[in-house]
Amino acid sequence: MTSNKIETENASGGCRVRFLSGLAIFCGVWYNTKKDTKEAARWRGLGWYGITQGSRSVMLWGSPIELSQQAQLKNRIKESLLKNRQILSAYHLSEQELAKQVTFLNRYKPEYLYGYASILTAFAQMMERRGLSLKITLKAVVSTSEML
């Protein structure tokens, strides 16, 4: 059985076109962008730690203030239902709210935490100062957008 694979790249949109043939049951064309490739690489890296799409996670994240309240609600529902992800607002990260947030994490039992390095660090330092700890084992703590 032979397989023919041809790839071309659209210079204007950065879109890669793939043509596959040679299998009796599949011939197809699909398009993927650089963003798709980055997302695939991200999931492959997370997979090294046993994290897959749909793994339960919590983001320590800022609220998208440019979105209307309805758009924010829609975003939270999408994150929760489609990505199995809950969001703890970085803007509400405080010593007073810390016990509630740690209790939430222990009940929700995420497989990993995701957020800006500075927010994750601040959260861990506040927990340490207050003598709080997670009662769960995380597969990973994933930081983004900032230098560690």
C-alpha cells in the first residue's frame, strides 16, 4: 500500500493544506494553521505528564474585562463544559479569599493548574504563609506568558 502526502503553505494566511491519499478507506484534505500546530504541540507536551484534552483543570487567570457580562458568562460556560476547566479570578486572589479557593481546589480535584507564573507564585506564597496546603496530587502546574 502506498501513501502520497503533499503539503503546501498559503503564504498570505499561514494556512497549511494537506492532501492525503493512498489508503482505501480514506482520502482527504484538511487545513491547519500555525495556531493549530502550536495547540497540538502544547497538548503533546502536556501529554508527557498524563494530561489530555478534557483533563480537569483550574486556571488562575485575570477576568477579560473588555467582555460584556454576558460574554464573560458564555466564556465561563464554554471553559467549564467544553474544556472541563474552572477559573479562579486572579483579581480576587487575596489572603481573605484564600481558604475558600484552597477548599474549592481540594473539592474540585483538578489534575493541573494553569496560569501566569506571577499569579501561581503569589498563590503558593500566600498558602505557605497561612499554613494551607492542597490535599490533592497535581500532575502539573503549567505557567504561561511570563518568564519563570
